[in-house]
Amino acid sequence: MSILEMKVPSPGESITEVEIASWLVKDGDYVEKDQPIAEVDSDKATLELPAEQSGVITLKAEEGEVVQVGQVVCLIDMDAAKPAGESAPKVENAEAPQAEQKVVEKPAIVQEAKKEEQPAAASYATGTPSPAAKKILDEKGIPAAQVSGTGKDGRITKEDAQTAQVAAMGTPSSTGGSRGSNTTKLSVLRRKIAARLVSVKNETAMLTTFNEVDMSEIFRIRKQYKDEFAAKHGIGLGFMSFFTKAVTRALQMYPDVNASLDGDFKVNYDFCDISVAVSGPKGLMVPVLRNAENMTFRGVEGGIKSLAERVRDGKITVDEMTGGTFTITNGGVFGSMLSTPIINPPQSAILGMHNIIQRPVAVDGQVVIRPMMYLAMSYDHRIIDGRESVGFLVAVKEAIDNPVEHLMGGDERKALEL
């Protein structure tokens, strides 16, 4: 018998353990080579574990169990023959009549028990409320016939009336709805995110500065060129390409924002790796656009689309999630008007986009309606001073307010490669 021991492969540098998020097969199933058999959570991403050979699988780890990299999690019997496709719920069919007999037996037992009960003898007092009980029932409009008396000869006592009142009206702390709860263990990824967020709040001097941008020109450009852009490049022209290019321009103008702390040293980067927050099945993830400063509008839109699809399909790799010198997050897609985003360590700053609202603003002494968006930039004050943070956000604002001049070199069609 040839048995293959499948071990947990290393999903990336510095990762020593993973959690079995879910088995995609059952113990004893026949699996094909390269078939996904499990989803595993690391502290950076959720990855699929493919079968290394074909055969019958024996599971050696439970769902939710934390296993070390290199640990055996299942065995595959490579000599086992692939079973012929048979429908085999014969055992279940054979047991069905027995299950039906058990169901029929239960009412009989209840009936016998009822026969043994001896009802109390009725009298004039049965179902009659005492004066105090009658007052309570009359005030609350509760018929005496609906109340079971526990007093002598079945008389309704004051306590019976009060119990009926509570049942009819509910207790002050209860609404009569469901009061259940469900406890589930956080995944390794979610626990790691929680720990990182707490450490950022505790270990950085985080501040947030705000500004607003006028989206009118971007609206005009998208409306004018979106169909032609999509027909030529096969992707949509969204807002993220404008903001990514505005951010990379501002990072080059204010290099301290594109830096991080390493102990007592400041590390400045001559490239702009932009982390883009994407919502996936396992929560918010931040895959990275490498060297975004060199990307065109088409390159940014294509890169973000590809990364977002890989996150949502659970195919994103650890390498695609690590690194990044600055993060952009768009809470506006969920309706957020304003927020203070938390820095993505070891980065020193993050830009938060928000929803676009038609608001009255003053332009050249006139009140006009414009599509406006609030921007929020959180930064680590240990490395970024107020001048750099405010200047950076103003640079982003001027690029969004006037993208043709600052992002497109004065030629919209050339910048969009049309």
C-alpha cells in the first residue's frame, strides 16, 4: 500500500502555523490530484490546499485546529481504486421504517400518561378570581377563563393574576423576540488583524487630517470616455485609478509619507507600492499594486480588478498581500460619509475615501451644487509632521479637483490610451 503523507506547505516567509478553516472533502472520499481539499487560514490570507496525488483521503486534523507548517494533516492512499458512481443510500432507506415506528410510539406514551392524570374536582370556586385578582384582571382586560387558578379548589389568587399580567404584557426587559446567541471562534486571519489594529492604536502616535474634493471633473471624464475606454481596454474606468495616481504623485512630492520606522531608523522608499483595501469573504484584505507610480490609468484599473477577483475567489497569495508603502481604503462604497482609518503597519499613513454627495459649495462667489467627497488621512506623527500630512492631502485634493492638468498632462485621450 502506497500512502502519501500530506504536510502543510509554507504559505510565505515568517508564517509558522495555519488554521484548518474548512475541509472541502470528507474522511474516506476519493480525491483527484490538484483537487482543492481544504481551506487554510494564515495570519495574512486564506489559501486552498490542493491534493498532491489521487487516492482515498484520511483526515488527520480537525476544522478549527491550528497546525504547524510541515505537520501532516491528511493521508492519501494512492493504491485505492476510484469507486464507481453508485447511489448507495440503501442503509438509510432500510432504517426509515424504524424511524417511523419510533415517531408513532411517542404519542401513545403521552396518551397513556394523560389517562393516568386525575383532574381536580370542580367547585363553585374553580376559575373564580379573588377580589384582588379580579381587580388586576379587570384593569388589564384579561378574561378570568384564560387564567389557571392555583388557590383552594382552583380559585384564582392575586399571584395568579399577576403572573397572567406578566405573560400578557411581557417583562420590562423583554420584547418577546428571540434571545439566542451564537459563539464562533475567530479565524487566524481575523485574530491577527485584531492584534495588529490594537498594536497600531497603542504603539503609534496616530492622527487624522481631513479635506474635501470636488469630483465634477472626474465625473465628466468618466461620462465622456467610459464607453470608449471599456471597448478598447476591456475594463471599466473607475475612481480608483484617479486616486491611485493622485496618491503616487503626492508621495513623490512628500517622501516622508512614503516611509516607515524600523526601530530608531527611518526607511524611505523610492517606489510606491499601493495597498488597496478589498472586501472579501474572509473580511477586508489589502493586496498590493507594485510600482504604481509607473502605471497608466489602464494599468491601475486592470491591476485592481485582477487583485479584487483573486481576493473574492480565495486565490490571493501571501506575496500579493505583503509589502506596500501606503494604503487606500474606500469606505464610500458602503455609504460611509466620514471616518478615521487605522494605519496598516508597518506603513506610516493611509487615505480614506468616502461617499460622494451632491452638496452646495461656493465657487467664484456663487453657490453651486457639486459632487463632493470627504477625504481622511491618518498618519503616524512620529515620522510625519503636520506640514507633510496636510501638504500631502492638499496635493491629492488639487489632483482630484483638476485631474487633466495634474494627472493627465493636459491630454485626456493620450492619458487614457484612446
